[in-house]
Amino acid sequence: MPYVTLMPVFARDILHGGPHTFGFLMGATGVGALLGALYLASRMTIAGLGLVIAIAAGTFGIGLITFSVSRALWLSILLMALTGFGMMVQMAASNTVLQTVAADGMRGRVMGYYTVAFVGMTPLGSLLSGWLASWVGVQSTVFISGVCCILGASVFTYGLPGLREMVRPIYEGKGIELKGKTL
């Protein structure tokens, strides 16, 4: 998420634009996020969301990496749409899985921790990205962030079979039809 903090620098210094360039980049992120939300809304089941989360996180990382090296505004806008798509799908699908597997009496607490971890860490991530950008540069910072997303997606994918086994009884207990798929 800290790439948003660095977006004004990309708009001004890398893409040699101004407020309109920043607006186009952020707008493209929003369009991608909207498309991601529509994709998730079109899904008929939560089965298979684990793989969707992994792919979306990888897509987010790829979008950040390629955006970090882009010098063309039109390409950067497309990449921001891809990044917005990956970000929204990963966040919303993760939220859906968490709310589904949490026990009814614990759902509020689980979502409270999720919110604190997500919203509460954003300022720290922005501070870290600002520090890193002053040390290695803005483009390298966003590149590193993308690599971290891909590494996180890889670790998640590696652990997915174990997670599937843990959530299968929860899904079955809630009457969620799996059709051979789980998380």
C-alpha cells in the first residue's frame, strides 16, 4: 500500500506531469479496483478463493514492479489499473475468507484484529517506504515492494494445501458446498 504515498513523486519526477498525471494514476487504480470488486461479486462461491488470493497478490506485485520501471504515462495508467485490480481482489477475498472461517462469536474480534493490522500498519508502511525511498530511490522502493508482494504470494501458495485442510471442516460445518475445492 505505501506505493500510494510515493505516487506524487512518480507523477511529477518520473512521468514529468503534474496534478492531472497524479489524478490519472489514482483514477486508474480506482478503475482496476472496481473491476476487481465486480469480478469478486460475479463469483458464485467462496470455494477456491485461496488460489484467487495468491494470484491477486502476485498480480499486485507484478503491477508494482512493472510500474516502477515504466516511463510512459499510458503504460503507467494501465499498470495502475492492474495494480488496483490485484490489490482489491486480494484484500476483499482475504476479508471474505476470514469472515467465513471465523466462529460466529469471534467474528467481531477477528475483524477487529484484521482492521488494526491492515489500517494500523499502513502509516508504518508509509514511513518505512519514505525512509527507503530517501535511501534507495522511489522507483527501487516500489520495485522492492512488488518483489515483497510476489514473495508473500509464493509463501501463501506454498502453505495453501495446509490451509485448505484446516478450513475444510469449517466450510463443511457451515454447509458450504465445495465441489472438490476448498480455500
